[in-house]
Amino acid sequence: YLLARIDESLEPSDMQVLERYNWTLEHILPQQALKDDKRRTVLGNDPERTFEECINNLGNLMLTPHPYDLQEASFAEKQQRIAEVPLVLATDVLATNSWTPEQVKVRAERLAKQSLVVWKRPQLPEGAGSAFRLSKRAATMRKVTFADLFNAVLVEMDDALVSVSPLHPGR
């Protein structure tokens, strides 16, 4: 849904394309990339960490009308499949010869910025924000940690702590 709405906002006529297929998600960097020495090399000095940062990152996901038959395909094979149903989302994927963590990051930032265009922050009437600020009492209340309670010997081991609302003592 997120990718479809972002694509539609980039090219409103793509809605016709989006409605024509049953879409699935394709991981551009494959989910099994760590098992392939060539792909591990692209992931840099710490491939496990880089893989975790990239794999389910918005920048690594692409809509495809095809089943999951290309999950472990080469980048070139994925590009061919992605090019069959051109979406604006595919532009940066189709414009490169390889898929690197840096490209995942750049694409994620671009898609995140576009999502802020699609889902704009609501405009509140002037002064409405004060309803969401802490009251003077809450803002001046002292915060007490469990460690503070133990150190003051107000709570001992095996004591049961319960939350009680000052407004509703029975709760």
C-alpha cells in the first residue's frame, strides 16, 4: 500500500497500472544475500550488520506483479522483470548497474520524503498545541525510579508495585 501510494503521487496516471495487477513485494537485495560471496562483498566490512540495515528497508523494496520466482535472481534479472511494468518507483533501480547499501539508503530517503507529501501532517488551529502540553503540575513533578525507591528502603525485594491513578484511586 505504502509503495503504491508513493508511486501514484509521483505519477498519477500510474494508478491505472497499479489497479491492473496483483502486486507483491520484491527485495531488490535478495533475502538470501549473505549466502552468496559476491553479494556479501557488496555489503562491505560488516556484511551481517549492513544486510540487516538494508534487507527490509523501504529503499530495498519494489512492487512487482510477478510471483516470488526471482527472489534470489541476479540484479540484472530483477531489473528486466521490473522494467516490464514501468512504475516511477522503478526509475532509480533501472538507472544503475548494481545495487549497493548506499543506493538503498538514498532511495529510502527519497521515498520517505515523498511519503511526507502523500501523508501530510495535519494543520492544527492556532493554540491547539497547548491542549497536548504537560500541565504545570505534571511538568514540575519529580520523576522517581525503582532504584530511588529501593535506595530509600521504601520498596523491598518481593514487594508488589501497582500503578494507581491519582485521579482514580480505585484503578
